[in-house]
Amino acid sequence: DLVIAIISVDNEGSSKDNFYFFTEKGVVKKTSIEEFTGDFTNISAYKFKTPEDKLIKVEVEADKGEGLLFTRKGMCLKFDLEAINVMGKNATGVMGISLKDDDKVIFAKARSGAISNKNNELCVDLFEENLKITTKNGQENIVDLGALPIQNRAGRGKNVIVFMDDDFIEKVELIK
């Protein structure tokens, strides 16, 4: 087993009340922190849909906000966290991004905050950073996360970098 995250949570008065689980195959799961309260010495937090899938990120955030998924082949999907229903700890999750057969999610992030008004118009862009992308062959690109539209989860996302067929994204990092 591989440790993905160790998260200390003080739920009293916290506005961040959900765990978000992200996998290589594009699956996202939102589980209430309350599912994990109690005296446990060993507890399963995630069940995979396929044996080939791997957990890549776990974060604690609130219901309202934005999620970001970035793939090895340069696809990026920014979505509303409210599009994911809260699930039990034994649930497998829902599709966050649809992947081509040879692609996988390599970067995931959740960011809390109110993102829309009653007319569903974007009020605040929660991702103030940019993404710096580096390919295996050394190509670099900066992606303005504020310019990415919020899309429906389970879509393909938007292609944010073009590179040769033998190349792929090797590193993704948030920068100011």
C-alpha cells in the first residue's frame, strides 16, 4: 500500500467538511468527514472501480468550489464541486473526466469557495494560480486557470497544450 495523504482534520467549526478522492482513471469521490469519525485503527476510505486504477490525490474541502483534473496528454477539466454528490466511504465515486484509452490523470486539485450566483454566473475564480506544464521532451507551457471555463464533470475537458505523439506531460505545478 502507498500513502497518498495524511490529513489532520479538526471538524469543529471547520467549513471544509468533505474528503475529495481523485484517481488516475478520472474518478472523483466526495465523502463527508463524518464518515470517518470514531475509534478506528484501520479503515478503508476508497474502493476502486477497476484493479488498474490508482489514487493520486486526497484533499479536504467544502461543498462549494471548483475541481481541476489534468491529464498526461494535455487535457484539463475545471468543474463545479457541487456536481459531485456526497457518497459513503465504501462507494467507488463518479467519472470526473472522460479519458482516451492511453491517457491518465496526473494532477488533481479541489478549491473551496462560492463560485456562482443565483443565475449560475461565475462570481469568483478560485484558481488564482497558473499551471506550469513540462513535457518529457522539455516543452513548457503556462496555463491561465482563470481563463479555463467551468465544464460539466465527466466531459473530455479542454486541450491546453499541443505536442508530438511521442511526448507527454511529465510535470504539472501550480505557480503564482
